[in-house]
Amino acid sequence: MSELLRRSTMQPATDVYGNTRSGLPMPSTVKKASSSAMRMSLAGPAARTPYLPSGAGSGSNTGHSGYRSQNVNPLLQSTSKPNYGRTPLTNSSRRGSVWTGGVSLAPPSGSQPFKDPRPIRERSYQSKMKQDIYSWLQATEFDISMQTLSNITGKDYRAMFQHLVAIMDPGYPFDSRLRFEDEFQPALKALRYPFATQIDNKWLAAPGSMHSWPALLAALHWLVEMGKARLNYLESEDDPTLQIVDKIPEEFSDPIHHQALAFEYFSEAYVAFFHGADVFHEQDKALEASYAKKNERVVGDLEDKKAQLAQGVKELDELRASKAPLEKLQKMRACILDDRAKFDDVLHRLESRKRQLTESVVREKAELAARSQNFDQLKAEHEKLTEVVKVQNLTPEEVIRMNTDHETLARNLEDLKYKISEARKTVMSLEVITTNRGAAAEEALDLYGNLLSTVGLFPPLPPPFDNIDLRLELNTATANPQQLLLGSDIRKVVKPTLSSVAEIKRTERADIESERIKVDNELDQLTLECENVDEEVREIEKKVMSLNEQADDLRDAAQQESMVSNAEAARLERELAHARTAALSSGMGVKSRLQALQFDYREQIAKVSRLKDETIRAIAKNSNEIGLFKEEVSAQLRRLRDFVEEGN
């Protein structure tokens, strides 16, 4: 019973169109499946200024756009709806237009008359308008002939006018009991015809007269063009301004798609509200599902990017913890260069030794040839002496003396051979000692060369030592002791140069140590700044949590107030029903109390609507602040990451 009373209060029975149209100033479409019978009339996106055909004369406003704000669009709302049965909203709080094209053009007011720029009094233009009207009426199944347009009557003009207006607004309430003169001007003004003030209702008595027919024909032609525009717009299913929810893609960024989802949500919630619901869980879930599907791929990409970021950070940490590949390659290159230098030195020594052995072999061959020649000479001399002895006639004493001399010479020869063998042994031992010491000297020079390669003192040396060669070479094949060691003088050149290089290296090491201390200090400062930024981020997160808690508290408070208001409204309905019953029994004595209760009931309804609007605005404001905060935190984190990367 209370529900019936509530219905009768919100939507009186005298509103014959209240069951088919809602008072919400929001667009709808014939393509959208309506879930309720409480929708407005079917219409297109936006009203236009007077349709200017090609060839029409230019007026004072031809430079402006031909589109209007949705709030004055006759295609998006019925002109016949009364004010009762609507959500209590003022004109300043009505929903704005969703039309994104063109500059809004205000309708002409009565104080500023708008002159029709079309050449409506030219015969050729009138013939064109008649042909357009005739073709459109035939296409919309209105039976008429061209002769009727040439000799128009008031009845025919009224039928055509009502037919064209019905195409523009199928729910327009024409009343057959009223005169056509009383309905003509309100209908044109409701459809925002800009030249309605230039038409006199008296012309409708004889619409075919010369002074009235051009303006009345132009009004019909404007209705025809607007009907064509509306039909073309409604048939364009891909136009996003139609706000067809089923045509919205899974991923979208157009503001019109957001507005279409918002309109669908508000309309469904409005219907649920009229059925007594105060919490709209199904509508919330449907809206959340739409946006979840929209953000599904983005969220997936975000998770992939986070995984890649974590993997990249891990690899970066591993690379930072390990030595740089360039250092390994540099060490390997240095080792290879050292090995090459050592190989070059060994090759040089082997070639030098080869030359020495070759020279020794040549000398030995020459000595062998000389000794062979001497041996041949001695042999020839011995044979000669033997022949001489045989020929000579010697006495025994001479033979004995000669034998004695021979034995003495043989003994002397043996002594000399022994001394020669001893000398050879001594020479061989000295050669072994010399060879060992030469090998030790060569090893020492190799170590010296490796040290020079390690510290980078191979020629050319850096200034001011670019003319100094610190390399030393051992020449064991020379017979001159002064030429055993080839290279710069050790005492005068090598040792002072090495001392100077050591002093320079110590100075460079001290400078590098100072630079390392400076870099460590800067790194400590950067670490401190990072810790400060982390602390700021934590503080901002705490503020976000606080804002979320405040929004939840505000939502809970609004729900509690709404429940209290609903309870109060129910109580007032019961009291109203009781008052009506008492009025029937007691007469007119309680009429004033009934009116007071009705006034209280309307105040409670307005209060509930106001609380709902305030709750929605607060939620939207908090959501916007949270989104801005998230963007700011993301920007801060990006800047911090860029700063750390630049520092590294």
C-alpha cells in the first residue's frame, strides 16, 4: 500500500506519458535494448541550427558550427513531459552535452531576431523545397501529391506538419481538441526552429497565400531536413555518440564511451531506485566488469612489464656485483700482450743464440781445416825425415843419441798433452760456469722485461721520458766484456728514470685515492637522498590510506543517512495513509495535517536525492584525487629511477 502511495506521489496519474518516458535529461537510442519502460523518447545526438541547403544565402551566423548543446536538443528529449515525476534537479545541475563537435550556438532570443538567410521567396528555391518535401513524404509513407503542395489547404498543411513533427519526436502530444494555431508555435519552439517568431499564426488560416506560403514552406522544409539528419544519424550504428553499450569495444579511450557506460549505469540505477532499491550492487558489478575488461590487457601488460622490470633489476644487480666484462677483456688483452712480448724476447734470444752457434760452427770448421792441413804437413815432413835417416850413414853413438833425444821429446810431448788436457778441462768447467751465469743473467733480464711490460714502461714512454729506452739485452757471444750488456747505462739512465717513474706513480695513486674518497662521499649522499624519497613515498601512501578511509566513512555515513531518510519516508507514508483514512471519517478537519505530511514527504524525498548526489560527487572527487595522487607517485618514482640511472 505504501509503495502504491509512493508511486502516486512521485508520478501522478494525469501524466499520460509518465509510463513511457523518464524525466532524466540523458540521450537514448532506438538501437539500445531498453531494460525499463521509463526511458525518454528516441532521439539523436544534438540539435542543429537551421539547416542551410546548398545555394542558400549567407547570414550573420554562418561562420559558427551547426551543432548545439545537448541541453537544448529537441531530438534528445520530449517536449511534452510535465515537471512532476522527475529527479529534483535545477537547470544549473543538469547533465551537459556529450556532443564533441563544433562550437555551441545559442538559440535566437526574442530580443534579437534571427533573419532567415535562405532565399525562400525565390521561385526556383521554392520548387526545390517542394520537391524535397514531396520526396521525403513519399519515402515516409505519407500519401500526398505534388498538386496538393501547389494548392495547399490548412488541413493538408496541418497533416503534413504533424507527420513531420512525429518523425522528429514520436512522442509529441498533439491534441485533436485544440486548434492548430494553438499547437503550431509551441511545437516549432519545442523543436528549436530558429525562425518561429517570424511566422504569424494567422497565416495558418490560408497557408497558400503569397505572403504566408514562403515562410510556412520553409518551416516544412526545415522539418524535412532535420528528419533526414536524424534518420541518417540513427542508422549510423558505428557513431559513438549513439551511446550503444553493445557497440563499445573492449578497449576504449573515447570520452563518449565512458559517458555511455555512465548513462547506462545511471539509468539502470534510476529504475532500481524507483523500485525501492538504495544499494545498486548489480549495476556496480556490471560497470566494474566493463572497466575490468577494458583494463584487462593493460593490467596484463603491466604485470609483464613488472616481471621484466624485476628480471632486469636482478640482472642489473648481478652485473653490478660482478666485475665489468671490459675489465676482464682488458686483463686478458694485457696478458696476451705480455705473452706476446715474452714470446718476442724468447724468439730474439733464440735467434741470437742461433747466430752465435752458427758463428761457432764456422770457426770450428775453419780451425779443423787448419789443423788438418798442419797434420798433412807434419806427416809429409815425417816421411821426408824417415827417408833422410835411411839414406844417411849414422854411427851407433849417433843412433843412441838420437833415440835418447826422441824419448826425451816423446816424454815432453806426453807432458804437453797432459797439460793441454788439463787446460781443456779447466776451460770446459769455466764454460759451464759462464753458461749458467749467462742463463741466470738472461732470466733476470726476462724478469726485468716482464716488469717493464707490467708497469707499461716499454717504448715509447710517456713524456718526459719519451727518448729513453729502459730495455736491456745480454750478448754472451761477444769477446769484449764491455759489450756483454746492451742498452742504456744502468747507473746514469735506467735507475734515475725508474726512480722518477715510481715517484710519478705514487703521486697518481694518491690522486686516485682522493677521487675514490670523493666518489664514496657522493654515493653516501645519493643513498641518503634515496632514503628520504622512500620516506616521502611512505608518508604519501599513509595519506592515500587516510583518504580512502575518509571516503569509506563518507560513503557509510551517506548510506546510513539514506536508510534513516527511507525509514522516515516510510513512516511519513504510513502517517499519510492514516491521515487520509482519518480525513474520510472526520471530514475537512485534518486536511491541513495531510498537506503538512505531504510537504514533509516531498522534503524527505528531496533530501534523499540531495544526499545521493553529494555521495556520488564525493566518491568521484576522492577517486579523482586518488588517480592524481597515483600519477604523481608514478612520476616521482620515474624521476627517481632516471636520477639513479644518471648517477650510475
